[in-house]
Amino acid sequence: MITPISSVQIRLSPGGWGVDAETSAKVDAHWAMLTAKNPHLWNGRVLGTVAPGLPGGLRVEDGVLHGTAREGSFAEFLAWRDWGFPDIGLRNLFGSALVLSGDGALIYGLMGRHTANAGRIYPPGGSLEPADVTADGLVNVVGSIERELHEETGLDADDATVEGMIAVFDGPRISIGRMFRFDAPAAALAEAIRAHNAGVERPEFDEVVVLRSAATLDERSPPYARMAAAHVLSG
């Protein structure tokens, strides 16, 4: 399901993800297995949001997405993901930059081999972090999206026209997609991103993917990425 939204009001709540000692031990073992294969992984802190229907859970009212976030570890998140997102009362809410070119294409990326999502194709974006929380306790989702856009592509949100925002509900995942329209054609944007990545030691993207139809996406793209592409490219 895709819902147009005007803004996001998510507040950080004290407390973690409620992982018990037995599960924590399993998380540690899972993390050890992952880092043995990919030593570039880093166990930072990430935010999960309370599931709809629970107190403080996600809901849309008058175009505003409201909710509550809790802080956990990246290791907990990867275990949760790799175990098929069992119900823990949370959702994986994150931002996505939907980059549109002047000639009507959508820009995605093929995730780098050193990342936790190697080989996957989706838009620039990333997990919400404690650094995204403002002094008043609100999670700056738009700021996170703009930061990830610049870090992963070198593109600046100030150089684009914002054409709206959507919440893409994909089971345990909820992507907040902010649409940025750049004047440059897709070929020029792709070359600019490749030039940016050439100067980064470990870029997030191994390659730029230019989309003119969502039908060209395959299983390397998670459902939310395919849903967002179909929505944006259909006009």
C-alpha cells in the first residue's frame, strides 16, 4: 500500500527493542557469522518504529505519519531481517530518496559488495539512527533522506524540486519516499553519481541503475522498491 503524506512526526521513546537474554545470545552468534563473511559491517545503533495498532504505533492522520521510535543495534536489526522479520511489535521504517531526472527516469543503485545488502537494487536511503533525533526528541526523517542522498550519490537535495512524499507499506518494512526532481537528464545524473562514487573508498552503490519502467526490476529489488518505482514512473 502507498499513502501520500505531507510530513512525518515520529518521536523517540526510551527503552530498547525488548530483546531477552536468550535471543541476545542468538543475535551475537548471528552477528559473528555475518562479520566473519564481511568484516566491513559495523554494529551501530538504529531505530525501529512501534507497529500500527499498538500504543504509540504508526498511523496517518490528515496526511501526517505519526509514530514512536525505539533504539536498537544494527546486529539486532540484521538478525530480525534475516530471520524473516518475526513479530516483535516493531516496523523497519526508513527513508528513501526517489531521484527523478529531467527526462523522466528514476535512479536506483546496485548495492556494493561490502554492504549488508550486497546485490540488491533500490533507491538511495538508509536506516534511521540516533543522530537523526533532534533536541526535542523528534526523528528528522527528511533530514536523514537528504543526508543519505548526498552520501550515496553526491547529489544535493537543494538542487532539486521536491515533488511530494509517500509512505510505502511493505509488511514489516515502511519506506518514506521523498521525490526529488533534478533538471539534468538521467545520463548526466548517472555520470555524476559514478564520478562521486569513484572518489569514495567504499561507495554504497557498485553501479547506477536508470529506470524508465518498473517492469525492468526483478527479485533483486525488494517489494517496496518495486512499488515505489511503479507509483512514481506511472505519474
